Amino acid sequence: MITGELRNKIDSLWEIFWTGGLTNPLDVIEQMTYLMFIRDLDDADNLHRKESEMLGLPYESIFAGEVIAGDRRIKGEQLKWSVFHDFPAEKMYDTMQEWVFPFIKNLHGNRESAYAKYMGDAIFKIPTPLLLDKIVTAMDEIYGQMAQLKKADTRGDVYEYLLSKLATAGVNGQFRTPRHIIKMMVELVEPKPDEIICDPACGTSGFLVAASEYLKEHRKEEVLFNRNNKEHYMNHMFHGFDMDRTMLRIGAMNMMTHGVDNPFIEYRDSLSDQNPDREAYSMILANPPFKGSLDYDIVAQDLLKVCKTKKTELLFLALFLKMLRRGGRCACIVPDGVLFGSSKSHVAIRKELIDQHRLEAVISMPSGVFKPYAGVSTAILIFTKTDFGGTDQVWFYDMRADGLSLDDKRNPVKDNDIPDIIRRFHNLEGETDRKRTEQSFFVEKQEIINEGYDLSINKYKQVEYVPVTYPSTKEIMENLHELERELCRKLAELDEMLLREGD
């Protein structure tokens, strides 16, 4: 969460763009992303060189010797942020426009890579040298402030705060997923080094980034120091689809900045026949669009066989089941209506999850989690594709706090259920004796079937009423009379003081 001086500096940078003539939020976030990426390339290159020196391994900088920038070969050292940020405004602008930007657009020789595809039509839109000079200075101040904070997540927090400027929901119901919710979902499913992970509505690749960071933190030796695993991690593990090219471009840069060389990020309507992927992935992490409505004509027919509906939140659940391999797992966010909706399609998709696969958990989240962008109540579903059932009981958790206030301000607060959710989910044996009056408990499959496959936690939790004893009317009246007498005594004392002062 970005607060205080760092937040003010980022807001000031945003204001510099706007006053300089870039007023489209998408243009601003895109140009800021390019510049952050350019600066991060310099920092990452220095870090990799130091790590290689410590390990005694050879390392060749991407800036070493002569490099190709557009149709020219120039000294790579001039393209480093730490070098050109000291140039006069005119020279810096020329360097950025003629050399640095063409260099990053062609950074990947593989023209089929996600990065190359979505940088190929990128445009440098900063109009004047003076504006660029102000932006570079402001960004140096932001990075200096980040370094002072010395928090591991600050870089990601800054990026997410920038993305939060894209607050307007799209026509298909898109809005950002908070980073701490994404991180919780990844920690619940615990990705392994051999996973093939997909987000069919990836946006800026938040889930894919979180999964990659989880693996680097928890399985670093297996992922980065095993040649086969590292090659898989860099080139084959991460897949994301979206229908917004700007989001795809930001997502590709986001992944590359976080150390994944070649994620498969592609423009694709996941719900249509454009998406041929069936039984292709071992893990799906997603927050698909809510409240969207599609024509039957453009929806893949095998999804309509699972539930004939135009509602995107139901179609995406059907899609996840089709895209997962047998034994593959999914953690996804759904609006509350998916849990208890009574339409034929709502019941059909819940029945499919419970009867034909293994539904493991339903985590109900408070409605403030997505504020200030939306006030919708949501839940997290965790399930495994089996094709032959396996749901014996479902674990429910009633999340009441996520560490932030549940109003539009979303300020940090003490109450936070997320650590408890993760701890309990990874120790479900200890949940079997929990009562329905507690925050988490199991519900047997048959009971859910008897309730019409309803997955709303309110259907099953019990409210414990604590008897409260109130004083009798006589006692209340006596207390009121005593207060009245005390008030009269105080007034009399006040009158006496005023009389003495008058004398």
C-alpha cells in the first residue's frame, strides 16, 4: 500500500504528464510503464552482474559493447538510465527517441515472443524534451524514496498504484484485483516448478507475476538452478490472454521486469472458438470479468453445453474446467451471485463443480475488498478438475477483514484474516471439528445437494445469540432520578458560586 511522501511523488509525476499534454490515462500509464521498464533494465542488469560475480559465473550485459538501436549500431552504455539521465534535456530526448526506445522495442530477437509482439507497435508519445526531463527527474526521486523504504514489495506496490489510476471498469466488467488478494490466492494453491499456469483474462498479468514471485521465493533452487526447470519457467510456464492490447503490452513488460523472459501473452477472446486450449494447463488463477453479457453466437459451443448462458462469470467457470488438465487446480474470484443464483445455468455450473469434480473451498470476501472501484461482494473458489467427482465436503471461510479498511480509502488496519485463511487451508485436518458458529467450517456434500447446490456461506453458518440481561424498569428509573438529583446539586453549587462572585 502506497502512502505518504511516496504516494505524493507518484501523484506529482502523474500531474506532470497531464499538464504536459498527455491526458488519456491509458497513454500516461503506458508511457510511465515504458520508462519504469527502461530504468528497471539498468537496475536489473547491475544486479545480475553482481550476482554472477558472487557466484563466479560469466555474465554478459545487454548493454555491453555495441548494440542495435533501430537501424544503427551504437555503444550500449549510452542507453543505460544511469548514464543518459544526466544528459541535457535536448540530448536526453534525442537519445530516448532515436536510440533507447528502438532498442527496447527490439530487445527480444524472437519476434514471436510476447514482449516483441506487444512492443512492436508501441509509440513514444512524450512530446517535448522539457517534459521528458521533468519526468526523468521525478522518477529518480520516486526510486530514491523507494530505496529508503527498504521494503521488498515497494516496487510492486508502486506499479500497482500506477495501475490503480485505470479505475474505470471496462464494458465487460473489468476491474483490478488487489495485490494482497492475488498473493493470498497464489499461496493457497502453492504453484510447483513444473506447472503450466494460465490466466484467461490476464489484464496486466497480476496473477502470473504473483505466481512467478512465489516460485522464486519458495522454490528458488528448483526453479532457477535447475536447467530444465529454469527453461520451462522462462519460456513455457506462464500463459495469459486478454482482449485489450494496451493491457497485454503492460502485462508483457510486467512479466519481463519480474524476470520471466518469454511469457506466452496473447490477444484472444478466451470464451470464443479463438481459444482452442483444452486440457492444456495444470493451474488457472483468474479474476474473470463480472456482469458481462455475450451473444451465444460468439461463445464456444462446448461451454454452452455445460451451462447455456450469456453471463461471463458462469461461462468462465465452464471454460476453466475445459482448459484444465485432469488433476489441474483453479483458484478464481466470482461474484456472490454465482454461489446462490437460482437460474438453471447457475445451478448447472455449481452441480458440475460438486458432482463431476472436487470443489475444495469457498472463501467469502467482504464487499469492500474491491473498493473504491466496485462494491460487489465476491468469493474465491478453489477446485480440482477430476472428471469423476471427489467432493466429499467443502471448506467454507467467512473473511471479515483483509488488513485494509473496507471503505473507499482502504487504509491499513490491524484486523486481517488472510494469514489465518492460509494457515487453516493448509491444515484442513484440524478443521473437521469446527462449529458452524466459527469463521471456518466444513459442510458435507449431501447437505449442499439438499440445499439445491447453494454455496452461500450464510446458508450454513449458525449465529450464536448471547443472552443479554437488562436492568428492570424500576432500577432504570431510580438511576434516572439519582442523575436528576445530582444535576440539581451541581446547579445549586453553581448558583452559590455566582452569588459569591456578585458580592
